[in-house]
Amino acid sequence: MLETLKDKIDHRNARVAIIGLGYVGFPVAVAFSENQFPVTGLDVSTSKVKHLNAGRSDVADIKDERLHAALSSGFLSITSQYEALAESDVIIICVPTPLSKTKDPDMTFIVAAVEGLKPHLRKDQLVILESTTYPGTTDELILPILHDTGLVVGQDFSLAFSPERIDPGNKEYTFETIPKIVGGITPLCTELAVHLYQQIVTRVIPVSTTRTAEMVKILENTFRSVNIGLVNEIALICDKLEINVWETIEAASSKPFGFLPFFPGPGLGGHCIPIDPHYLSWKLKTLDYPARFISLASEINANMPYYVVSKILDTLNQDQKSANGSRILILGVAYKPDINDERESPAFDVIELLENKMATVDYHDPFIPEITISNKQVSSITLTDEALAAYDCVTIITDHSTYDIAYIVNHSQRVVDTRNATKGLDNSHGKIIKL
């Protein structure tokens, strides 16, 4: 099995199937096809498949031209039919792993993907999970389902986990240049998965088990969550002590060792940091161990939208205005600058909290023309001198590089800045209120 599949990989004859064509799976599918592997992209959304086959990308990192070139090359095909997996030598699962309302991992998409590929599992195939999940998912959840086929892992087929590390909007670090972690159920599984990724990824790092590989991803994002929680609490402390938190962090960053700068903000967003640490918390609850650092950081980060709203209300009070009837503009609803990804963005919490206070809230985002708030569609406004001046408070949630911050401040009545976007601007007029 090893030599047969390795030979196919070496000669680019191994057909690679990607299940899930979202922010992770779609770039992976395009990357393999650009390296002249025959690729089948599979997504259960027929509408997504239709517009991708029409050459329309919904992932900012993959432009329409790049998708069109991949389709035209003949190396990429896109379907919604699991039957296409029967011809595949490698199957990579890149489906969502959201949280339930109780903050428990929702394994629905992973189970559906594995059940979908199960009838098409055959000898000499390699199955890899890239979806972020709790340690133990690959061997406890996926492996038993695949073993129901009668095929034996490490003998008939291979199974591995390799955590996705896609960073949307990052032009420097792409799928091909970010080091890849790989852990297999058996040493043979690891060897095959490593060999596959080595064809297109600059550096591949094998680890001893699938659980280790799963834990690597959780550690990376828990590290960020906890440190952001710490600096968010420092921001609250600095506010009470009337100290500029941004100046404090900048000065501390001058230390060449022992300090790594993190920055406060209106809350966590994206598909990883607000969600992934909860996978570990959930797993540890089953072992009767409370993950206290993770829980505390999550609590602090989740409260930041409330703190931002309190800043806005204080700003209105200074002008003898109440939230009821005030007009507030939110700048940026993407979870980070210069992307069109709104998942878990704290902007939505801020907007809903303000609307609950009876404020009239609009938004502007050059990357996201429409959003859904309280089951209603809302469109991004056009930024003009008159529009900015009409709002009682403009709040910067996402500091897109396209924003002319000086222009915005100049034409606004008040600006609440949650990202230090106004750094260096004159504030003798007192318009700017920072986090």
C-alpha cells in the first residue's frame, strides 16, 4: 500500500478529493490542482458548487481569475456528489466544526462527511482530517466509522490528522508556506500523509499521534485567546487607572525578550480563536478537570462588546444624549482587517446591544456589502462628509487599511476607537475616545 500510493503521489497521479469548500478546503483544493494533482472538490451546497463551477469565488484569498485558471487547466473539478470519491486516492476533510449553544463541539459536519465517504472507502486510500476539533476525534470518532467497512487502518487504508492553519487575508503566509503538522493513526499513516503534503508545502512536521496533532491546533489558538484575554483585562485596568493602554503595550514591546505584544479589542472574531479553546474545555469536562485559564479568558473576551457599548454610552452622555434616538455608525464588521469574513465578529454583538438600547445603528464595511441583524438584511452605507456628520457617534470596530481615519475623524462628531486606528492624530478637540 505504501509504495503504490507513494508512487502515485510522486507522479502526480494520485487523485485528491477535498470535502468542504469553505475558507479552508477551497484554498487547499486550488493549491493541489495548481501543483498538477487531479482534484475533486466536494461540497454539499449545490448553490456553492454552481457558482464555483461558474468561476465565481466566495473566498477572498482565491480570486475569480485564479479559480477560472484552475478549472480551465482540467486539474480541478467541483461536485456535490459523494460518488466522486470512489475514484479518489486521497480524501481530505475540511468541514466546519462549530459550537452548540451550550459551547459543546458540534461534530455533525465531520460525522456527515465521514458517513458520506464511508461507502466509497477502498484499499490504498488515505483519509486526512483538517477540521479543527478536540483531541481524540480522529481515533475515537472517525476511525470506528471507517472500521465498520471491514477495512483495517494501517493495512488497507491510512488515516491521519493535519490541522488547518489558513490565515484569511494573509498574503505572506499561505497554505504552501505555513508549516504543516501531521499525525497518523499508525507510523505508515503518518508517513503517507507527510509524503503527500511535502509535494506542495515548504515544511512538514510529523508528530507521534493524531491526538498530538489535534492538540497542536488547540494550543495555538488557546495561546492567543488567553493572551488576548489578559491584555483585554489590562485595558479595563488601564481605563480605571486613567492610563493609555496602547502606549503601555508599545513601551513594553521594546523589551527584546520575555514579552510578546497582544492588543485589546472589541471582542474575539473568526472561525478559530473564539471557538477552538472550548473544544479543549469540553473534552476536559469529560475527565472532570476544569480548564480555568481558558474559561476565564473566554469570559473576559466575551464581555468586551459590553465594555465597548459602555464607552459609546459614556460618549453620548458627555454630549447630553441618550442611546434612545441616537444615531451610531459602526465602521467594519469583518472579524479582522481587509477580509470579507464576518464569522463570530464582535461587531454583531455591539450592534445588537446598541439596538436593544433603542439606538439607530448603521454600518459601513468596504468588504461586506450586506449583513443580517435580528433577521433583517442591512446594507453598508456610503461614507460621505454629510453621512459621517449625521451620526452622534462613529465607532471603529475593524480598522480596514482602506479607511482614511483622519478624514473620518475630521467629519465625525465623536469617534470611539477600539483598535488604536487613530494613533498619532491630534485629539485636542476631544473627539476621539479610545478603548
